[in-house]
Amino acid sequence: MDRARGRFNQGGYDSPRDRGDGRGSGGSGNNSPYAGPSSSGNGNDYKRKRESSVASDSSTLSELKRQRSGPKHGKIERRLRVDLDYTRPEGVVKTGYGSKDAAVQQVVHLTANYFHLTNKPNFIVYLYHVDMEPDIDVTIIKKAVFRDNTTHITFGKIYDGTNLYTTRKFDNDPYEIEGTRKDGEKVKITIKFVKEVSSFQDLGIYQLLNSIKRRAIEGLKLQLVGRNFYDAVAKIPIPNLRLEIWPGYVTSIRQHDANLLMCCELDSKVMRMETLYEIYRGCVKNHRDYKVAFYKEVIGRTVLTDYNNKTYRIDDVDYEQTPESTFETKAGPVSFKDYYLKRYNIRLRSLDQPLLMSRSKEKRKRGGEAEIIALIPELCRATGITEEMRSNFQSMRNLSEIMRLNPMKRVDRLRTFSRRLNDTPECRQALNQLEMKLDSDLISIEGRLIPKPEILFGRQGAKVSKEFSHDLRNLGLYKPGVLNNWVAISTERDARATEDFCRALKQSVERSGLQIYNPRFVHLRGDHKDELIRKIDDVVNQDPQIILFVVPNNQADRYQAIKKKLCIEKSVPSQVVVARTIQPKGGRGPNLSVATKVAVQMSCKIGGAPWGIKVPLTGMLIIGFDVSHDTKNKKITFGALVASLDQNQSKFFSCVSQHQDDAQLSTDFTLNVMKAIKEFQKVNGSNPTKLLIYRDGVGEGQIAHVRTYEKEPLEKMLKSQFGEDFRFAFVIVNKKTNTRLFSMDRGNPQNPPPGTVCDTKITLPERYDFFLIPTDCRQGTVSPTYFNVIADTLGLPAAKMQMLTYYLCHGYFNWTDAITVPAVIKLAGKLAFLCSQHLHQAPAIWQQQRLYFL
């Protein structure tokens, strides 16, 4: 949800659009026979050969690959689909019901995208250990041998390469099978009983449940693409964009507070109608340096191979290899064209196309997959949208209208999906293996509505109903500041527009309390980076409060040069706006809306605060922490910490650390928290009595890692410095959840109002967790934010923790309304992004008390 009326980013790309922090991922498979140019499949041999083949283009192509790779948030790869670690702090009552704070909160009747799974009483799964003789080292082969020789076992089972989970017990122990491999070799399979598993805290149960669920969904004749199922029959073509939208489903089964539930979220896969060979031919036809153009199009893209419905991420292009190249098999060398003809009955049309290279993930390599997978462009279809489409407003609008479902349509499709599962014989048969039944309707929940916080302005406090940009002009900025020594730099071509905009800045804040004096104007003769840098050096010597740059376009290298110069070398705040965004539209006067937003941003960067939040707790230091990988050197990660230092959330401290391993992250994180505590003491005259940390960028499977390398070392340091009684909480924040909540208005699903919190039924028994909807959503379906409290000695009731979290979502000064996460988290993410994308090193420490990165 992105609304122009509330977003402080219309003045240019110094405050980029608040994206949903989406992370693309593509699966990979092992249906390509290629393992590099050597018979051993050595990735290093391939790398040496590849480097020599494009020596003339190496610098250009490597830069393109770096740009296409993009940042990845988070420190480690996801290890598990389900994180079963018990993280619920001792003695904590996780629900807010019954507390004093919850008593003043309105009850909201909700529906969630979960279906109840009824199972037989005393549900038990049996764990067995499987041995094969002769032994087989490769897991993927072991699974295939086991599958081929156990077709007579009709009850529910799942084999992971070592252990077997079943829904029934074998009559004999050990249970032995005399089988054969596909090559005719005899194999003896011995299945030995280990134990009964009746706890839903055992990962094997979830592997079994989700395996059976997958078989049930396969009964609907859906197509597996990557990890999820999509309905190719119900695809929606968009001929003018040469795209198809495939509707799909993301499902998972887990033990929740309200028993066993299946979460089901609707998904969409954007499929391109053109193959990568068509893209390649277009590059050859339209670009003199077609190799560079093709790299730019495909590196980092996820593709689908129709012959096996697998997805791969493209990492390289090998122009020395073609479909007529050969690779080694047990029967001897075979060409790619012959392999695909014999294996898939596919006759390749072009024999002069290069090969695409995809590097296997570590997990798949452990399963026996080659390190390098070769793909034929003609057989690959790109997924997702191009940058050109993304920058086309009309194209994105058309896509959004198709993919964005309102609550009524979403609930209707979910109920239809449940009915299809229950009405399809193959699906029922799969569920019967577990003696389970899926409810036909969505689960009902009671939530609560947290009242809006009191927002503090310059003249008086006011409880605002929704976005409050109008209140900024009427009630004044909370801490406005004075801007009396600043510089505006632009090209001579944009000089007039820049001068008009600066007058608009003054006009837009006349009633807000922010005093803006005329700047000193500096005009550049042309749009040359070297001249710009020289002018910056001249201007900085006069010690300005801030520098406003009006640039002709959003060219990345210019922006990086500005930020590096002023964040690292000179330590002066800067504001960058694109000329076209500040020019009057349709011959009208200055755009005061844009001017107001830019003026407020500039005020924040020199130490001001447009509003404050009345937080009902004293002596509390609130911290947000996030990480981002450097785009030039993937081994380097930047960890950014932002802390609010006063009760009204108007003073901030920030710091950034650069690390390459977990030990360094742990040390730097703890030291940076101690720096924030020291800064709090300077501002308030005493140390904080309470510490609350929000941590973003943590997925399932990473919680134990965060607890080990961040929470526990910090906890130890706090106790050594401030004693055993120091109060502290650590909250993991997840914006990318599959949960959806709906309020029911006379039976019609609606988006719940902002402030809706849910802490029962769909939450997890092993966690102190809750779902919160901080924002107002007018288009599509709102997505709640998930909060998991892994440490808490604050002594706050759950309802008060939830209320505090909701209040803190109103403190992001780029948006005159609540955002999806507490403001300190958003600010930490922006700072980490600035360092990893543009600075590639930590900024100077002289601006740590200002929001220079806003």
C-alpha cells in the first residue's frame, strides 16, 4: 500500500519509495545433465574457462552482474521451513485478554486464512531408521530407490534419506525389503523401529504432514513451480505485455494455539510468454554489444523450464558452449541437442545459442546435484517483470489490478480451494492417509482494536484519525528548527525551477514554525560529475547546515558520488531531488505538497522532528536493528542500529558496523547497543532503566542464530554492566507473513481497521507472539506484521507491549501515518540500505545524532 498523500518521498529519490522489502527467490533442480565443461563437473574449471572467454568485456560484464545481483537482507540462509525452537520467555502471559490495558480496547471479530485440520485423538507418528545394503552415498538416489521399492506401502510415509516417518506401525521389526535399483543392481532395505512421536514439536511430523498435504494438492492437477502450486489452466494472459499471470497457493500445516491448522495464502506467478532465446535474438538484433545487453537482461533472473517445471536462477552465460557441445555420461559423451531429444522428445530449433549457467544451492549439491547446471535459452521462460515494465506506470497499474485481490474476492477463492480439496477424490484419499479432515470454512478469531496514539505537534497535541499531513501545517512542527545557512546546487538549465522551488519551500512551512531563509544558489554549467564534486568541495568549506541538490535525472553514479562525499568525507547532510518532480504541473503554481515533504525532510536532517508520540513509559531506550549485504562484496554485511533517545520519539542516534562473520556481528551489535545506552545517558542525564530492541530481517530457521549471536551476548553484557535486574526485551519483526486477517461486516469480509491485534488461535504455543495491523489499506488486502518476543523481562502485560509497538509505528517522518513496523526498524533498514547500495563502507560518526539518511 503506497499513498501519495502521506508519503514524504515525492521530492526525488533521496527518499525512495518505501518498498515492501520483497526478496525474490528461485528454486533449482537437477534435470540438466551439465556439470561444467569438464567431466568432473568442477566449478573452478568452468570459472577459469569462462573468464578467458569474455576477457574483452570482463569489466563491463562483471559490473552488470554485480548490479543485477542486488542486496540480500539477513545474515544466513534459511535452514528450515518450520522453526520449532521454544523461544517463549518464562513466566510471560502471551495474550492480552483479561488485562487492564485490554479492557479499554474494542473487541473485533476476525477471520483468518487458516483451515482447521481435525485429526484422530492421540495422533501418533512412528519413527524408523532405514539402512540400505549396499550403502548409497547420494541422498537423492537413496530417496529414489526407496520410493521405487515401497509402492506397496499404502499408509502415510515420508523418507528423508535416513529416517522414515509413518502413520502406522509395520507388523515386523525390522521390516525388510529385497529390492532392485533402476540399473538392475539388487538392494536390501532394512527398516528398524526407533520410537513413537506424538509431540508436534518434532520436525518429522511436519515433514510428514506437509508431504501428505502436497499429495492432496497434486490431486487438483495444479502445476508445481519452485516451491508452490499454480493453476496454469486458469492463467490470465496480458497480450500487450507478453505476460501471463498464474494464480497459485502457498500452504503450510502447523500446530497453533488453536490446534492443528493449515495456512493458505493466494499467490501469483508472473510468467513471460517469450523464451530467453527470443530475448537473446532481440539483443543481437538491436545492440552492437549484444553480450552486455543480454547479460543485463538475464543475470540474476529466475527462469522456468517447461519440460520439468523447475525454476533456476541464472548466474552466467557461456558463449563457448552451444547445444552441440557435449558432456560426459556413463554411456559416453552426448550432445545437449541429442540429450533433450532422447530424454524429453524436444528438437532444438537453434544450434548457435549460448548456454545459460545456474549455480546450485548448497542443499541441492549435498543431495547430489552438480555445482553448475547448464540450461538452453530456447527452453527457458523468464519469470517476473523487467525493469522497463517496472518503470512503466500503466503496465504496473494493469498488473496490480489483476493481482491485487480485495478481501471479499480473496476469501471467496480460499473457500473455493477448500471445497475443491474436500470434493476431489484424490485429495480426500491423501488426507485419509493421516485420518484427517479439512474444515470447509476459515477459522474465526477475536481480535482487539488498539486506540490511536496521541501525536504531539508544535502548538498542541491531537489524536489523529488517519494520516495527518494537514495537521503539520495547522498545528506546527514539534521541533521545527531554523534553516538559515544552506546551499542549493543545480545545473544552469534547472536554475529557474530550483529558485522557484526554494521559494515554495519557504511558503509551504509558513505556519509550521520551521524558519527557512534564502539559500545560496550554485549553478553548474553542465551535468558532469567531476564539476559537481569540485563544487561540493567549495561549498562545504563554508560549513552549510545542509545542501539541496536538484539533479536532471535519477542517475545512480551521481547519487552515489554525492552521498559518499557528504556522508563519509565531509559529513554534511544532503537532500537530492529530481528536477521533474519539483516543476509545476499543467502551468499551475508551485507544488506545495512536494515542497512541504521536502522541507520536513530537510528539517529532520538538521536535527528537527515534525511530530512526537506520547509514549506512556519513561526511562526506556528503544532500538531498531537491520542488516544488508554489500552489493559489491557479498562477503560484507552492514548492520545498522537506530535508537530513539527520548520519551516522545523525537531524538535519535545511529551507528553502522561492517562485518564478515557471526563473531564480528555479535561483538559489533553488543558494542553498538552500549554506544546507544551511553548516548541516552548524555541526553537524559541517566542510564535507561528499560531496553526494547526490534530486529528485522530474520526468517524461519534463523531465530536460534539471532538468539545465539545477538540476544544472548547482549544479555550477558547488560547484566555485567547494570546488574541482574536490568529490564530488557528482544522482539523479532517479520513483515513478510502469509497470514491474512479479515473483519466481518454483516458477513462480508473487510480489511480490519488500523490498530487491530491478534494474539490467540493462529499464534504459536512455543512463542510469545502476536499479529498487528498498523496501517490503513484501501486497495487489496492488508498484510499484518508478525512480532515474536524472544526475550522479555520488562514486566509489561502483553496488551501494553502490543500497544507500545503500535504507537511506535507512527514515528517514521517520511510518512504522515502509521507504517507496518516501528519507526526505528524502518530507519535502521534505510541506513543499512544506504551503506550496502551506495557507500560500501560505514559513514562518518559526526552525523550519528541526525537522521541524515532519511
